[in-house]
Amino acid sequence: MNYTNIDFDQLFGSSDQTNTIMMLIWIVPIIIFVFYGQRIQLQITSGELKKGIKKLEEYKVESRNELIAYVKKNMNPKDDPTKKIDRFLDYFTIMPVNLDPNGIVAKVRHIVRGREDYSREHVKSLSPETSNLELSKIQTLLEIATSLQMIYKVVNHLFLTAKKQNNYPLILPLQMMMPFIMEEAEAMHKAIPAFKMGQPIGDGIGPMVIGKMMLESKKELIAFQTVLSKTEYDGRKLFLLKAEGPGASVGRPGDAVQSIVSKNKIDVIIMVDASLKMEGEESATISQGFGAAIGGIGIERFQIEDIATKNEIPIFAIVIKQSIKEAITLMTKEIADKAGEIRSQIYEMIQDNTKSGQSILLIGVGNTMGVSQ
């Protein structure tokens, strides 16, 4: 092409016709954006969100199908369990009224534990001969499938509501939260194989550490799915507490602590748990701190804090940093290899904060899937 033949004066000249064309080029898009800008933005954003919602739907369907297949294979139910499982997946929990906060924790504990007991008994009704280990696996798989179904329903509801009303600002919060939602949903979906095979997950590092310290001592069941062992270290009496393994259980450490403190003089509580790392932090790093290191909705944490406060027992914490994916999927080698270092820090913390003759309660907090007693 011969650029020397282009008439630039004609293209960018000051004729009336050229000025009109240039005005249209600038003004028309502005007018379109003013009147249809939100709708255009909504269509662009909708395309991105549809991909995420489709992936959530796949996770929901796959988790349901894997749960049904696992139940049929491992429980050998007399009747087809599909309808009953689908009914389980739609169960919901209504939290108690909190207008008067006095006593709200006891109400929440009652509701949550009632739901756990109900789910356990109804899952077991599919095949009464099922072992406790298989029962815990199926309960966990049911929780994962239920959570993925609820996430899909909520996200899809918000998306369709925004589309129905052509409301772009309504869809903005969903767009901002979608990466975090997808990260959690993907982690739950990838956790299914580990729970089906009974393998340890990242959240089990606390019980793993305390479990190794229990190997040479006798164990007793002190609360529901929670075991206690007693040993000594450097003139101190150690009470070792963790959920009963190797099933998928977190036990009831609050009830166990209540029972131990009511019968023994405890001078210090040390809790070992997994902790979600911040972006930029390295996985499997160990941190020390103060306070009750335990997750969940707060029932067990409140109970332990209440007991410690009434008895003036200081609480120390050791946490192992990991991502949400690492916490609920197969335990990585980097996290497992930290068990020895964590144990060393526990002994160091005992020496620094207690004296000979005192008693220390060590609690391994987390899911004991794949972690033996």
C-alpha cells in the first residue's frame, strides 16, 4: 500500500461533513453507554459467572453421584438409597433466635448436635451392620455433597435474580466473591477421594501429633468420639486429648475438657490445630500464640474458653498454616513432615511455661480421618 497517496487533509479536515462524522463517532457510543451501559456490563459479567455456576453444578452432581455409588458399594442397602439420600441433601438447619444473646450457645449446641445425631442414625438405617468407620466416611461425604448443593443453589439464585431484574449492581458482590467461592467448592470436591479412601487430610495434623504422643500409653473414651491418654514429661503430668480415630471425626473436645478439669487440677492448656494461611504465607509454617485454637461455628471454642476462664487456666496455641484446599484434601508431605518439629515446640512450650509437678492438657484439634488412636 502506498501511504504517500493518502489524503490526510481529507480524512482529518475541517469540513462540515467530517465534523459530523467525528461527532457521531464520539457521541453515539456515549449515548449507548448511558442508556445501555449496565445491561452491557451485565451481559459481559454474566458470561463469566455462567462458567463458574456450570462448574458448581458439575461439582454438585458429581458429589451426589459418588455418594450414592459409595453407599451402594460399601453399605449394601436392601433398597435403593437414592431417594433417601436426596432427601438428606435437602436437609436444612434453622439457628435459634438470637434477640436475647443470653444462653444462645447452649441453644446452638442443642440444634447442631441434634442434627448430627439425626443424620448419623438415619444414614445408619440404610444398613445397620455398617461399621463406625464407614459410617463416619459416609457422613462426611454427605456433608460435602450437601454443602456443594447449597453453594450452587445460593449462587444460582443470586445470579438469576440479578438477571431477572437487569440489575448490574446486584451482581457485583457475587462477581467479587466468586473466586473465593470457587476455591472452597473446588477444595471440597477434591476432598472426596481422600475421605472415600480413609486417608489423612491436612486438618488432621493436630490429632496426628498428639496421637503419636499417645502411642505408649493407655487410652480411654472420655467423651463422644474423643479419647484421653495420660503420660509424663520432665516431671509434669500430661493429659493428651484428641478425637477418636481413624474415622472422620472431630470429637467433642469441649465436653472432654469439662470432664477432665472437673476431676483434675489443670495448670495449662495447649491446643494444636491447623490454621488457614494468608496469601503470601508459606504452607506448613508453624506459629505459636494464645487462646483456643479451634474452628467450627464456635460451640466447642466457647465451652473451652468458659472452662478455662472459670478455672483461671491459661491457653496456649500452636497452629500449622495451610490453604483451604490443603486443609480438607490429602495431607501433603510438607505438612506431615512438620509433626516432629511441632512436638519439639510443644515440649519447649511446656518447659517455658510450667514447673515440675504441674499438669498440662494437650489437645490435638482437627479431623482424625486416617489417623489411628
